[in-house]
Amino acid sequence: MSDLSIISPQILRTVGRLRATTSETEVRLRMQPQTERPMPQRLRGECHASRASIEALWSKLREMAPTTAADQSVVADPQTLESADAYSANIENMIGTVKVPVGVVGPLRINGLHANGDFFVPLATTEAALIASYARGAEIASRAGGIAAAMLIEGVLRCPGFKFDSLIEAGLFIEWVTRSCAELKAAAEATTRHGKLISIEPLMDNEIVFLGCRYTTGDASGQNMVTIATEALCRYIESHCPIRPKHWFIEVNFSGDKKSTYLGLITGRGRKVTASIVIPRALIEKHLHVGIDTILECARMGSVGALLSGQIGAHGHYANALAAFYIATGQDAACVSESTAGFTRIEPRGEDLYVSVTLPNLLVGSVGGGTGLPSQSANLRLLGLQGPGKAAALAEVAAALCLCGEMSIIGAIAAGHFARAHKKLARQRCRKC
Amino acid sequence: MSDLSIISPQILRTVGRLRATTSETEVRLRMQPQTERPMPQRLRGECHASRASIEALWSKLREMAPTTAADQSVVADPQTLESADAYSANIENMIGTVKVPVGVVGPLRINGLHANGDFFVPLATTEAALIASYARGAEIASRAGGIAAAMLIEGVLRCPGFKFDSLIEAGLFIEWVTRSCAELKAAAEATTRHGKLISIEPLMDNEIVFLGCRYTTGDASGQNMVTIATEALCRYIESHCPIRPKHWFIEVNFSGDKKSTYLGLITGRGRKVTASIVIPRALIEKHLHVGIDTILECARMGSVGALLSGQIGAHGHYANALAAFYIATGQDAACVSESTAGFTRIEPRGEDLYVSVTLPNLLVGSVGGGTGLPSQSANLRLLGLQGPGKAAALAEVAAALCLCGEMSIIGAIAAGHFARAHKKLARQRCRKC
Amino acid sequence: MSDLSIISPQILRTVGRLRATTSETEVRLRMQPQTERPMPQRLRGECHASRASIEALWSKLREMAPTTAADQSVVADPQTLESADAYSANIENMIGTVKVPVGVVGPLRINGLHANGDFFVPLATTEAALIASYARGAEIASRAGGIAAAMLIEGVLRCPGFKFDSLIEAGLFIEWVTRSCAELKAAAEATTRHGKLISIEPLMDNEIVFLGCRYTTGDASGQNMVTIATEALCRYIESHCPIRPKHWFIEVNFSGDKKSTYLGLITGRGRKVTASIVIPRALIEKHLHVGIDTILECARMGSVGALLSGQIGAHGHYANALAAFYIATGQDAACVSESTAGFTRIEPRGEDLYVSVTLPNLLVGSVGGGTGLPSQSANLRLLGLQGPGKAAALAEVAAALCLCGEMSIIGAIAAGHFARAHKKLARQRCRKC
Amino acid sequence: MSDLSIISPQILRTVGRLRATTSETEVRLRMQPQTERPMPQRLRGECHASRASIEALWSKLREMAPTTAADQSVVADPQTLESADAYSANIENMIGTVKVPVGVVGPLRINGLHANGDFFVPLATTEAALIASYARGAEIASRAGGIAAAMLIEGVLRCPGFKFDSLIEAGLFIEWVTRSCAELKAAAEATTRHGKLISIEPLMDNEIVFLGCRYTTGDASGQNMVTIATEALCRYIESHCPIRPKHWFIEVNFSGDKKSTYLGLITGRGRKVTASIVIPRALIEKHLHVGIDTILECARMGSVGALLSGQIGAHGHYANALAAFYIATGQDAACVSESTAGFTRIEPRGEDLYVSVTLPNLLVGSVGGGTGLPSQSANLRLLGLQGPGKAAALAEVAAALCLCGEMSIIGAIAAGHFARAHKKLARQRCRKC
């Protein structure tokens, strides 16, 4: 074996390719800071989006960027221009909208604590075969009598960090916090009609205290609400606590906000929701074209795969369901990163198949965020879950949807049809089926 | 202390509320399988989306779901109906589009190996203050001479799993694989013009073999491409390998597809990209209104927070940048879940501040997926990165964008303005500022 | 690049070597079950260890195993034979003792909440340079005025799992548990004089309930105590709870017992302890022969390394301190696996260096386990921490010791002496220095 | 619900107790640095351990520490004093030995690639019931025809970190490394007769390069060997590489040395070994007193428990086997922390039960470390695996032993006997059974 062979093929390939295409001098030139070259004018939209503000931005972009009138008309289409004001509270520097295709899955029968009935679920995606796959899962689930679902607990975490001179101050601070709960709760809740501070969870790393503040957030997903409430709580501490931190920050990467974490998996963040179903053997065989034993074997290997790859939780592809559902219904799509933590269990139940999903970290709301935007609220209404009082049901639908996807994908994989579905729906169709 | 106090407040609260609102009988009734109740008719769209197919679906939905003509006109607006065919290869059961507002950030100066120049970056989000925050980061970065960025390595992983009778067969199988590389590579690559199989990485758990197949995927993000190629590779094995697995499956939760994993963090998946900048102290103080030492202190606590919460990697909020960028440019938004794994480092560099981001698991493409859809391709053109030959640059823009966000958020947090920005942009504006 | 090069060098090497040395037939023969070949007689020691029982076992081993009288005399030495009875409650099938060399580190000045004074710490290891390294750390720490240390919280977790017919039963079960806390606490605590059930932490995954039972365990490390208490608690449930689980098991890999887990890191298990020190710059330079800036740079890279390798927590080598300390003092050495989870922070403090360690998952006791054995209890007495009332102090000494090791190793690494120390103490000495 | 109830019971309890027992003034006094108080004399043993050096240390300890002549005679017993020289290369400041009781498990039939036959395995532990539990597992395994076992791959990782001015230098450095493999390999291997550098695995985080150096280490566990070899490799880089790092360190928490990491789990560290067995249903029922279905149910819940608690891998208690085996045979007990990463799979195999364990991160050697010490080498001889050529077999025995423990513990748990065994063997016996 040659000496080169102690380096992996991927590294050798990368080094080889780079060496072949670019000289060191050129690379240095390209990558150095460019402070001499003049900067194009900075874009600043109006405070409120309007037809005029959008058109003003495009007229600048048309000068400075490689874009065309055709592009402008697609992004800043007439309908968007007309309703520009509606987006004002959700975006800055608005130049239009991106149109994400929406497919519908349903009827999906859900026997939820809150979501109860037959639902038509709008999903926004650009991945071919995705809707077809969820539709198949929904059909099987509905034929089996529907998916049982329940929101279990809720509580959005925001965790300011306080650093003290020493452990002793940190300890005295926690003691003060335990004595000042009522005041802290009042200070936090004064900022919000819907948020309730349900627990304070201090965690020490020597002289650092992370103060886990957990809130219910009404029917909003609530990240913004808990930030503002916790800021008020911290300001109260600043004004009233005799033990002064050297530093404090409202967020120090501990709360799990928009990050998948073990903390979120274990203690929950947002809404923790679960869904399950028992699918009769005959239904599996007819619709998934594969035996239950093969599915169980596949699930068993998947459990090893999840552990061995270092996944947080173990599931097939919650992200597909959640991203499509979040975009369609005006949720914060960035929360897909944290919401996908969770567990799918696929087990024998007598002769039949039991499938369960649990998502402890779901961030969804039926009010606030993008839920009030024109097409997003239309989608929520299609689902029957727009407005106050619907967040728990929304969480249950999300879980039921994840379950449909887990069942459908493992069926496709176990039957050996996984690649085929993608090939057929994505590739062949675009060559005009 | 009462006996109740050995249970946490969150659990007690949940139990208490549930007991108060719902009887056991009612819960049982709601959650049991409903096989008696008739199902509404299953929705099945045409194979190709068209004005007619969309309207046909709505006429059924109007009967069966709580939706209205007004909703229909917002989701299935005239522009969407006209261009329905354009979405055909990306969605099934199409009922229209959801309009996600797009704001623009720029000019953002990037000194990348591939992305080199001043970019105007379209971002689609419904989170107020997000665009403003990235715009602030972009302005500071550009004033400092721009962000150095480089794609380092690439390779999308797909990992079929093979289960044998015993370890011996598994070992013989791996031996056969090492002897059959040329044929396996040929079989896989016969399915694709752009995909190249660059490594086969077998991993054993006793009689199970995970066969990591890693591909470059040209300018596509490539998940579909590697699935089809790996299916062909597996079929080759099925036909030619004398050692027969008891079972094999094309995917067993090991590849990290749409899941954040340590495997992806360590070995990379998709494109691994890095970006960095040195920001002069004066610029920080002027634009972020906070001293470098406070930022470093905040970064230090953030590093503890990330570790203590069990995050995969350590960063502030890559998901915000990636979700908004992915949706605007037709990427697969579900991949936000895996792409957010990565590292931000914030360190002193002499008197100035060094910020670096590294994302080993970025799934982006300038062709394929949703990149060809009308508004998505318009956004890519605005960016100057539509079509073949642009994927590496796209990855570098994504990393540079993440860096802007990291800088801006830590500035806001360190300066104590984090909640304020949200409050101002999200809450007050919607009450008409 | 040849086709072979898509396989990593390590795999090729392994396959190549195996193929060269062993035939498939031979491997098959070697690895098949051997039910024909007669088994040697099974060894069964007496219930109580004694000189006679030990000698009886050896006489059988001398027949059946490749051992000698010389080996016997070393393992079953006269002192061990004399005191055989003393080991009876700690081992079965006793054949003697293994002698692990013990070195002493000290005086180590600790300014602990419980451990307060100058300690001589016995450490049992076979790794050359280990004692020397800790001694160096202890000397610097003591010269700096000693290490502040405190036990923060305590609570050993045992988590039985209950599986019900459905989520509804699981929910009713949790409700019943919240109503039955007093009885459950009484049932658990009836089995122990020292253990107190301080919290019950239910966690649901659909129809499965993990019932986290957390105990203080007096001065014992307490794993055995909490198992027995939780068994009683479960039996109480079995007899009294109207909601019947389909299955329940006292342990289902959730408690973190002898496994490093994020659950232990986040919520603590056993004793959570922290220690810190500020070391003057001059002391560092004199004793570690390296500047503070270099140490900080090394710490910064170490923080990336820990995150990127997927460590639970981030530290250098707690395991060295804990294994040596646990073996010397009769702790359960298997708990090294869980106790090593934790955080080291190395930060600038003005001109000086601040070092902090936090170990949330320390399992130590001053009574029970192996703490009463002859040489183990002698070591505890040398430390001044044998017997009731000393467990908290023991935990603080363990943390202080870890801190000494972290400081010493980063000093050695930063100064470029790390390999040298090992070379000198391990290699050269054994060739007679 | 009172306001206090938003704080968890464990925190309230801790704060309450602390407040009750200690005043703030007293705490401050106890925890402040003590630079005034004189320090006892620092202990410094001779370079070589001898009867004289040990006695000299004790005479000082007797003055300064709360120890007695009786303690001294137990730790520094005649046999230890006589053989003091034998320990010299393994310890500094030697004061004697700690005697850890050794029990024997066997015969354990192993059908390994390297370990092949019926073994008597010495285990050193102070945990009652541990030996009995492994003996039970060994008996069942042997009756079933023995455990198949194989070492799969080997390679100890040491990962120096290099920090450059910028990404460009880092890239040029990697390019230089790929061109200098032969020289780097020669430099590293010049320091060792047994170590072979089998791969160099560079990993970039922007301007930082972690250079994974992976070695086979002959029959040593090899941590020391790879440190010295990698130091030489780094010194070669320092002298010959035209690209100069700003800093480099031989270890920056990335190699996984003595830490459980996902890197070790995925890529292996030390020896990767696997073991498995099929146990007939009748044997299970007879010896474990429980049905296979109950065991499978328990395994299924255990798989959820492992994932949900954030374990690296998933197993019951490898640490018990490894700690006892490592101490008995002179391995580095600190490596228990990393070696315990791994997977147990318990699955149906027809009517019977299949159990598999895989440990990718086992650090064991049959030479070097503590393997040459008197009682440790006697134990290795009892096992038949002392000296050169036995490391692979040793790894296979360790895996087989872990398997015995997994089978025995799940049997006990599933049968509801887990607590009973502990109660009987640990508690009742010490009250004289």
C-alpha cells in the first residue's frame, strides 16, 4: 500500500481538485478583506411594507443586482403588492413573496384530545413524492380508525445566564430567587396577556447560574413572548436583587431555541405531543405491500442506525412533515431544527403493528407569528384550526402527520419501493409522464 | 414540605388542569379508533397540476372542509393558477401556493473561494426583526471588508443497511465490497449524469453492515440523486454478491438524512463550508453598541450553555438564516434540521474580534429541487447564483449569512437589546408604529 | 485514482490482513457454537469467602486453567487469606486480591464547604506519570491558597419503566402517582434508614411512563439503596394502583446508572459538586513554564475539540482522577463511566487564570460499598474521610482533585511537555533511570 | 398553588437545608483562599519505589495526616514492601497497594477469532452480586455453546490541533500533509517498535486543523505509545513544514482519550470488538426464569430509555464488566469511561433469543501498562492471555464478558429479581447469612 493511502479518498480528492484549479496567489487574492472597493448603497426599506416601498427597493436592486423585470414581477406580483401591508409586521426590507406550492393530504382521521375529526392538511413543499407519501400514510391511518393523539405538557423555555464573582454569590442568588418567585412571576407576566411563568429552573456551573424560565404561551408558539417576559424578569432582578452579577445575558445558548438539544428532548420545550395507532396486519399488507415482520426488522435496524449516527431521539423524517406543515400554516420554519427531536416506536401488537411518535419539542401556534398572513391563515382555516384556542389541536395534527410519514416511509423502505417512488414522481414526471 | 412537593410544578399543573376539564370517559371516547363513522372521500389530484386539477380539488374541499371562496382565492390565486404546470414536478395534490414574505439583505460583501462580490440576499420569513438583524450583521461585515468563505469538502451520504446470518457473512460481504468497488461505482453512477460515488464506508455492528455511500452531486443538493444511485448499487449487490443478506434496506436512520447527527457533524454531509471575519473594535462599538470584552464574556457563557444543553455543535441560531434562505431559494426546508449542525467561534484577535462559522452538513443546490420554480429561481437570479456551476457559491453565501446572524445576535444580547429589538419590530409595529 | 481508493485505508488494511492470515473455513470452524465439547466443571465458591473457600477454588483452577502456584501465592497472599472474611459481603467466588499500587498526592489545600483543610490524597493507578501530574497540580493549587469547592445538590436517580395499554392509562397512572406521593414515599423509605425519596419525575413516551425516582442516600453512594427502595415503591404500585401496567421493569436504561448520559449531565445524578481557583500569573509561569495566553489558546481549541468529538460535557481527563480515587477509596470503579461527565472552564480573571470544574454526576460514599475493606478504609482514614458524615467532603475532594489534573495537563500540553512527561516517567524509568 | 411551587422540590430542599445549617459569613470564611496558613511539607517520594521510600513517606504521613500504624500495615503490607520495585515504573510517591477482591467467573466458552476455548475470568470489584451475575451469564452462554466473538478493527487515535493565521494556511497545511505522508509516518514510527501509523485524518474548523493520527499499537493498549509517536510527528512538522501554525498542541480534547465520545463510537478507538450468541428458549426459561417475550419487551423499553436519556450507544452496564476486568488484569481503569460506549442488541431469532454486543472503543493490552505487575500478570495468566500476541483475544474476552452481563441483567430485570439479587447478596450477607 502506498504512503498516500493513509489519507482518506475524500480528502485526497478535495486537495487534488483544489490544487488543479486554483493557484495559491489567486486564492489569497480572492479571500482577503476588500476595504478599498466601494460598497453599493445599503438597502433600507420603509418601516411599513407597501407597494411603493417594494417598488422602491426593486428599482435599486435592478441597478445593483443581476435581476430582471421578469423576476420582479414574479416576486412582487400584483396580489402581493396589493396586500403588502398585511406582511408589515412580519418582515423588513420586503421585496415580495416566494410562492411555495401547497398540496393537501386528507381526510386524515385524528382521535385527539384536542384535534378530533377528519382533517384536510395543507403542506407546502418543493420535494416531489412528499405529499404522495403522507397521503398514503393518512389513508392507511384513517382506514385503521384514525390516529390517537394528545398534547401532554407545554412550556417554552428561555434561559438567561448570570455570572457572579464566585460560587457563594451564585448560591445566594439562587436563594434570593426562591424567595422572590412571586415578584419574578409578576414581573414576567406583566408583559403578556397570555404567557404564564410556570417554573423557574436554576442550574449552576460554579459561579454561573442558568435560570431556566418556562412559560405556557396561550395559543402562540411564544418564543417572542417568553423573550420579552424574561427580559422583564431579568430587569426586576437587576433592580431588586442585592446580589449583583458581573454579567448577565438573556440568552446564552442554553434554552435550545432553534437548536436540537438533549435538554429539549428530555425536559420538553414548547408543546410535547404524542400520537399512536394500531394498524391491522391486513391493511399493512394491502397498502404497503410488505409483511409486518419485514417492517419490524427494518425498524430494529433503524434503531441501531439512529443510535450509531448520534441522532437526538430516533425517527425517520419528522422534518419533512414539520417543514411542510410549518411553512403552509405560518409557523416559524426555523423551529423545524428543534421540533424534529423525538421518538418513533414501531412494535408488534399481537398480530398487528403499533406505531407511536412522540415529539417533546414542538413549537406551534394558532395565533401570532405568520399565522395571520393571507395564504397562511387560509391554510389554517382549511384545516379548521385558525385563531385562538387551537394551538393544542395544531400540535396534535403535527404529531399525527409525522406518524403518517413514519409509517409510509418505513413501508416504502421495507417493501423496497423507496427509491422507486422518488424516481417516478420526481424524475419521470418532469420529463412529462 | 408537603408530600405533593416531590412532584415538579409543571407535572402537577398539567395533571390538575386535565382533571379539571375532561372526564376519563370523555377522553376514552374521544381517543378510541373510529372505524364506524364514514370517511369523507379521499382526495386524489391529477398526475399533473393544472388550473383544472386545482379547481377540482377546491370544489371537493369546499364541500368537506371548513374553508371559503376567499381562502381559495388567496391560496389558488390567478398567478398560481396560470403557472400551475411549473409546479407539477414538485408537488402532488396541488391546491395553490403559500406566499411567504421575502425581504432582502445586502449588499453583503463575501470574499469566497466561489462566492466573490457584493450580494443581495433574499430571505423568506415570517419572524419580525429577523431581516433587520441579518441586515445589521451584513452591514458590519461589509464595512469590515467582507466575509472570507470557502466550501471545504462535499459528499452526500446514503447508508443502506444489510443484515446477515452472522458476523462471518458480514465480514465476507465487506471483503467482497472492497473487491467490487469498480463495479459498484459503475452501477451507482450509471443512474446519474452528475453524481459521483467518492467513497464507500462500511461500518459493522456484528452481523449488520451499514454501507456508507458518499457522493458528490454536482450542483444539486442531491438527496434524491444519491437515493437512486444507491438503490442501483444495492440492486447490483443483490444480483452479483455471493453472500446473501437476510435483509437489506436502502435507509435505516443512519445516513443523517433530515436529522441532525453527530455523524454529520464529524464526517460532514452535503457541503462543508466555513466563513470568517475579523471585525475592528471600533466597528463593533459603533454598530453593536457594546464592548468586545462583553461579547467575549457572552460567547464564553454561550459555549457552556451549548455543551450543557446537549446541542450538536454550538451556535446561536443558524436555523434562522438557513430556513429563510432555503425557503427563498427553493432548497429543501426539511434539511434545515440537519444543516444547522455546526460551530460558531468568537475569539479575540489582537484588539479586534474574530468570528468564524463552520457548517459541515449543508444541503444546498443551484439546480434541482425547488430551484427552478418561478419565484424561487427569480430569487436565485437576484442573488446571481441560479443554475449550473453555482452550488459551491451558494453554500458559501449560506455560511456568510449565518455569520452575519451570529454576530448580530451576540451583539444584541451582549448589549442588552435582544428583547428590545423583538418588542419593537414585532409588537409595536403591528399596532402601527 | 484507482477504484480501491474509495475505501478507507483502515478498512482495506483490516480486510487485507484477515484474508492473508485465516481461511474462511477456519474462521467458520472457530466461531461456531461448541455444544459437543464437554464443559469444565462450573466454579462455585462458598457463600462466605474464607481461606478454605479460596484455596478450594484455586485447587480447581490449578487443574483447569493455565495458572501456577506462584500466581496463586500472589493473588491469594497470606494477608488476603487471613482477612478473607472481610471481603465476603463484596464479592463472590473470591480467589484473592489484586494489588493496585497507591501513590499519595498532597498536601492539597481545599477550602470546601465540607472538605476544609490540607489533604493527603491516596490514588491507585498503574499509569506512570499520573501521580506526578496530580501532585504538580496540587502543589500549584495549594500555593495559590487552595481550591474552593462545594457540593451543590444530591440525588441518585432510579427509573423504573411502566408500559400501559394506551396513553390514557399512562395518563391516569401519572395522575394516581401525584395523588399517592405520600404512600409511595413511605413505601420506598421503609426499606432504608438513610435514603429519602426527594422527587418523583414522570416522563412519558406515549403509553410508556418512566418514573424517575430521585433519592438522597446519606453518606453512601447509594445505587443499591435506591434500587431496593424503588423496588418497594414499584411493589406498592403493583398492589395498590388501580391502573395496571402491561409490563413494568425496575430499570430500562434510563436512569444513567453506570453510563454517561445527557440526563445525568443536565439533571445531575449522585452528588453535583464544583471546585474552582484563581491562580496568579506568576505561579503559572514558574510552575507550568508557559504563559497564560498560551493556556487560554489551548483551552479555546479544547472547547472546539470537545464539541466536535461529541463529548458529554467538556474536560481533559477527569477519568484519570476519578478512577484512581475510586479504586483507592473503595468506591464503585464502574461509576467512573458516569461520573466523568462534566465541565472544565479555563478563563482569564484579570491578569490571572481562573479554573473551574463542575461534576454533576459523582457517585461517591464514605460508607457502604468497598469503603469498609481493609486497605480501602485505611486510605479513607489517611484522607480523614472515613465513615459517616464524610460523603459530601469526599465529593469535594474528588472535584478538587479533578481540578488539579485539568490544570496540570493543560499546563503540560500548552508548554509542549505532555509527551515528554510520559516518555520520561513511563519509558525511561522502566529501563532503570 | 403557592408561588414557591414554581421551583422544583430538589432545589427548594437544597436551599432550605443550606440556609438552616450555615451562615453566609461562615461559608465565606470557609471558602476563601488560605494563603496565610502555613502549608505542611510537600511529599516527594524517591524516583524508585522501595521499602525505604515507602516507609519514609509513611513516617511523614503519620505526622501530618490522621492515619495510624494499623493503616500503614494494611496498605504497605509485607508482600507489597518486598515487591515495591516491581511497581516503580507504574507509580510515583508510592505508599503501598490497595487490595481489590478478585472473584472468578467461568468456565466461559468463547468461540472467538482469537480467544477460543473455555476461560476462567478474574474480575476485581467491591460490588456484591456482580460476580454472581456474570457467572450466571457465563453459565448460560457456555451451555448454549459459547459466545462468538471477533475483533473487527483497531486503531488508537491521537489528535493534535494546529491553529493557523487563516483558512488558507490551514488548507495549504493539509495539502502539505497529504504530500508528506511517508515522512510523517517514518517520524512517528521511529519512536516505537510496535506502533504503526495507519491513517491521518485531517478535520478543519476554519483555520484550525485537527490531525487525527490513528495507530495500531501491537499488543499494548497504546495510549502512551501514540502520544510519543504523535509528538515526534508534530516535531517533524515543526521542523519541516513551510506553513507555520500560530499554535499547536498535541491534544485538544478531540481524540476521545478517556472520554466517551460520538467520535469514538462512530470511528472506533482502540480495538473494535463484537460478540454474539443465540440462546435457546428453553435455556432462558430454565436459567433466567422468565419468558423470551418479556425479555424482548424489556429490551424494547431499554432502547427507548437509552435514547431518551442521551446515552452514547445503548447498553445495560458494560462498565461493570470492564471496570472489574480492567482492574484485575492491569488495564488502565480510567479508560472505562471511553470503553463503555457501545451497543447491545437483543432480538428474537426464530423461537430463540439473539444477543449481540459491539464495543468500538475498547482500550486493552496484554503487554505494557499494569499488565506486568505481580497480581495483575498472575490474573492474566489465569486467563491464559498474558504477554505478547494476546491483545486481540483479550478484547474478545472483554466483549464476551459484557455480553454475559447484559444477558444476566436483563434476565434479572425482566424476571423481577434485580433488586432481590442485590438485597440478598449485598445486604443480608453482611449481616451473616
